[in-house]
Amino acid sequence: MMETIDFACPVCEQKEYSKIKEFSDGVVVGKCGTCNLTYTPKRHNAPDDLFGEIPMEHLNVLYAPVVQNRRNHFRTKIFNKYLDKIKKYASGKKHLDIGCAHGFFINISRKAGYEVTGIEPNKTMAEFGKNAMDLNIHNGTLDQIDLKDEKWDAISFTDSLEYFMNPVGDLKKLVEHNLNKNGVIFIKVPNGDYFKFRHNLKTKLGFGLGAAEAYSPSKRVAHYNYKTIQLLAEKLGLETVKTGFFLPINSPDWFKYSGVHLEIESPWWMGTKNKIVRKVIHFFGILEFGIFRKNHLSQAVYIVMRKNN
């Protein structure tokens, strides 16, 4: 077990919280007593690499069909949905993606005519994107990269902001120095209320939903929902343009058939039952939201925000 340290809420900076769960590594998930954000008041005392290192030669083989445009990445459809939001609300064609992983999202953005830049902490992932797709990717965390006063029309965080320990401070700096006057920030994060639903199912009924436990991995700092992601926008002094929920991402089940974890799009028939179940659950989440303005069943929430000009 790693030593853990007590932290204040990353959005409102208050320290009072109610405990929700504790991971085996000592990390505690709690609910802020002031702003209701679900976050980790007890977390690791030092950052740890989220992803295990995969040798570059393996990445070159695994992703060759995607890089060579012979197959789609399994997230291609959802990447296009992210880009649709950016196209709709951003006025220009410069796109910065923070936590860009291998760069497949910004590669799609570039094909759509955007001038793209990525930031990725994982060295191998960043090098792969630069070498295999000739992408402009900086290796490091946001606070390690000197963006100077370069401006972008769209700044995106897709499954990355939940790991930021100081989201308000980091985003304020971006808004002040790096977001164009008519630019937008697009954020997509896991839905914290969905994790709450899964956690309650497991603890109260003994029923698991999904292979990983709720709120995992424990290295996540915050678990935003529909309300708290908008609270973040308010803290930043930004206007919320659009907030909503995306359909679940269906991870391909290649390992069952090939013994290899592949990230290329799977045939329509693979995992059909799970795909249908997940869509039905998402549908009831949208229905819940329409009635109660809460959604415990959709897996992801997004927000588009911009400066109050």
C-alpha cells in the first residue's frame, strides 16, 4: 500500500467530505461537503504512470492497420463525435488536445483541416504519434510544457481532465494565455454518477457491472457529473455552451478470439449482446435526465465552454 495524503476538493478547495469507498491501495473516494464533487481526498503521495509501457516495436505492429488507413481505431466514431462538437462551436482551425495518448483523435482532426498540437505525458505514446503519424505532440504534463502565448481555437480534454490535481488553476492559465477570444474548451470525462450507480449496485446488491471496479483506476483525482462539470466552468468564469452525454464506447473483444488486445474496430457481430445492453442502459439514463435532471446510467458526460465575450 502506498502512503496517501489528504487533499482538498480540486474545484472548491474545501476539505470536508463524506467517504464513499476505499481502494486496496489506500486511496479514498469521497464527496465534497461543499460543492458535492466526488474526488479523492486521500490519494497517492506521488504521481504514478497510468499505463504500462508497451515497446515501440509492438505499437508499430498493433496500430499499423489504423496508421495505414486499412482499419479504423475502435474509438474513431466517438472521436468524430467529439470533433463535431468542436466544429459546431469553434470559429477557427487550431486545435490543442491535452492528454492525446497516441494521437489518433488529433490525427482525425488534422484530416478535417485543423492545425493540431497534442500534449501527452507518456513518452512512448507521444513518440509513436510523432513518428508514425508525423503529429506535433509535446511529451510531458501540461505544467511541464511551455506553450508561451500561442493561441488555439479549440482546446480539448478527452478522458484526461479527471487526472488533474489543480483543474481550476491549470485551465485558468490556458484560458488567459492560450485560448483565442472566440475559442472553446471541450471536455469529455467519465460520468461520476454512473460510478456511484455501479458502486451502490456492488455494495448493496452484490451485483457487478463491468470488469473493473467503480471509480477505478484509483489514480483518478475527480469524478465529475453533469452539475459539477458546469460548476468547474463557473469557477473559470466561462460560459457553458453545451453539456450532454455520449453513447458508451464499446471496447473490442479481440482478446477472446485472438489472444491479443487490439484497438482496431471490431466486426459488428462481436460483443453484440453487450453493445445492446449498454445502449439500453444509456437510453434509460437519458430518460432519467429528461425527468429528474440527473443521469446515473450514461457512462460519459461532456461540456463545451467559452469565454464570456
